[in-house]
Amino acid sequence: MAAQWHELPEAQRAARHGDYGTLLKLARTALGLTQAQAGAMAGWSGTTISRYETGTQRLTDVAVLRHMARLFAIPASLFGLSVPGSTSAVDPADRVHSEMEDGDHVLRRDLLTGMVAVTGAALLPVSALAQQRIVADLDDLLFGSAGPSTGPVGLDRLSGMLASAKHDFAVCRYRELAVKLPGLIRTATATCDAQPHDDRSAARTLLSDGYALATEVLTKLHENGAAWATADRAVQAAAAAGDPRALARAQRLAAIVLRRSAHRDKAQDVVLDAARRFTESTALAQPGDAGFYASMLCTASYTAALTDKRQAAYDLLQESRRAVTEHGGSTFGNNDINLYGIGVARALGDFGQAVTYSHQVRRDLLGPPERHARYWEDTALAWWGRGRADGAFQAMLHAEHAAPQEVRYRPWAQQLTNQLLATGQTVGLSGLRDFASRIGLAA
């Protein structure tokens, strides 16, 4: 009978694997609804229902899951939710995710709405409050509207636009980037198309860098689905340009997206192969080449750490030091490697070593706020891993001072603040609740 669909092995298997799209499809068909009818019931389009069911747009937002459970008579437990009226709590990860979404949904909406119109990428979940606007823009795209048109500009002007956007990233102005990036990439695309067919290399490199910057922002916001699309576009544009340096930059970011999407072994293969090809094609001839090569090895080191390959992780850090020692690193040196070392040690559970690396970093050499924010993020998480809530909170205050939008919009800060609030440890944490309120959390 239709009412018993949730007892089917397929439904139980989907629930175990968190395949909520399959659960939605089973519930919908059990009710005899088409995708269009189900979408109308939920206040969305049939296209949105299709994306959810196929997994193109993942279902993880707690508010959306509860909405669907109520509409389509899906047992809340299958979605990993507490049963309404019961005393059992929602899984802490779900609670934190929902609170994070409420805190940064405006920024994610602004960035993702624009980037989808540019790339056609499938979106990962956004908050229910932003859902209607996202759906409307996606439907416009799917049915032929690609957003506001822009004309080509000169390469110098395009380069300046890109430099301005990179500066916004360096100083952690994520909200400004959310507005700026879509137009930048549309302009870069139009400029590339306007070049003579046999003279598009420079424009394609700039287009690749634009997509690469979008990928960096999206990965910071943990929007891995959209980042897949932008990383792929960055690689394609760099390959078409025949620019080995742009290609290496794009491939490194593609590896980071792979890593964040739980394809860590493949990510390791991609970044190490890219590093090898980079050294072969450039011979590390330009001043920044050795430093960039070292940064690729650091990316590989952190990836190895996430898969608990301890020796490989520390060996790759050491290899990166050798590269900058032998060839010189004008923009990336031992101080940057120590910064990476905090995250590597933390990922391996070596929290004492992570704190040691933190002490070895010279903050006066870190450069722009984005680097300082990264330092304080890893330091905060290292202290938390040591069981030192006071150290973690102090590091978060430093992060807020260095880059306010870093703690206002980044998931790590939202989640760690929730964890600090949940511990009930208030000794040495004077001002925690005010801090939580400042970054958009209900304290």
C-alpha cells in the first residue's frame, strides 16, 4: 500500500545513506503526484523537485526537510529529524547547519544567484529564505535567460576589474564579491568572444582567473556543487589559453573541490600530477613559480592528512620547504608553509604540533587579511582540539578583528561558536554571547 512505502528496502537504504532525494521521489510517487504537482504543493517548480530527486541539488537544509516531511507524509526520522512533539533533539550537525544557513543566507543568495546565471551550475542547498529567488533565477536560466548582458572591454580594463575582485578576496570582502563576480565573468566571456579567434590566449587566461576566483569564494562558503562548475570552467579556459601557470592554478583549485567532495584520493592524484606538469612546463623559471609549486605540495600535504596518511603529509610539507629553499619563493615561503602546517597537524589530530606551528608563524609576514583569517581559523580549531576553549575563543576574536566577514559568513566560525556556546564553559569566555550575536547567531 502507498502508506507503507517508507518500509520498503529501497526507502530504508536511502535513509541510511542520507539519499533524501530518493525518499522524496518514493513519497511523491506513493501519493500519485507528478513532479509539477508536488512542486506546486511545496511552492516550487517541478524543475526544482526534479533536481532534488536526482541529487543535482542536495537536500540538507533542516527547514526544507521539515517542510517536505510535512507536505508529503515522510516520517521525520528518515530525514534524520526529531519527531515533532518528542523530546529527542535534532542531530547537532543539523542544528548547526541550520543556524549557519540563517546567518549567511543573504551572502550565499547573492553570490550563488549570480554564479548560477553565469555557469548553469547545480546548487547545493541554500536556506529556505533564499530558496524562491534561487529557483526563479535557475528557471530563467534553464528556459533561455542568461542574466544581464555585458559587452566586451579592453584587456587592460578587464585585468583591472579582476585585480579589484582579487583585492576584495584578499581583504575578505565576500559580500562585495558576491555582487561583483557574476558581472566580471560575463564581461570576461564577452571580451574573450570578441577577440580574434587566433588571439584569445590572454583573454582566456583572464577568464580562467575569474572562474578560479569564483571557485575560491564558493569553496570558502562550502558551496561545493557550484564550485565544481566554476573550477571546471577555469580549467577549460586555461587549457584553451595554453597557459601552464593558469592551468596549474585552476587544477589546484579543482583538486580542492574534489577533496571537499570526499574524492580525496582523486584530489591527491590531480594536484600531484598538476605539480609535476607545472615543473616540466615552466622549469620554475619565473620568480613566483617555485613558491606556487610549494603551495601545490602544501595542498597535497593537507589532502594526505585528511586521509590519515601521516608520513606522506609531513613528507610533502618538507618537500615544499626544499623547493622554496633551493629555488626561492618570492610570494610563498617557509612562513606560509608553517601556516599550512597548522591545518595539516590539526587534520592528523596532532593538536599540540598544530599549536607549535601556530607559534612559529610570523603574523607580520602573513600579508592581507585573508591570510590572517586563515591563520586565526586554524589556530582557533587547534586550541579547540587541545580542549582549550579560551584559546579558541581568543583566536576567533582576533579573526573578527582581522576580517569581520570571515567570522560573519564562514561556516567554520559559525560552527565553532555554536560548539563553544554548547559547552557551557564560560570561564575565560567573557563576551562569547555578545560575539555570537555580532556574527548573527542567537546566543
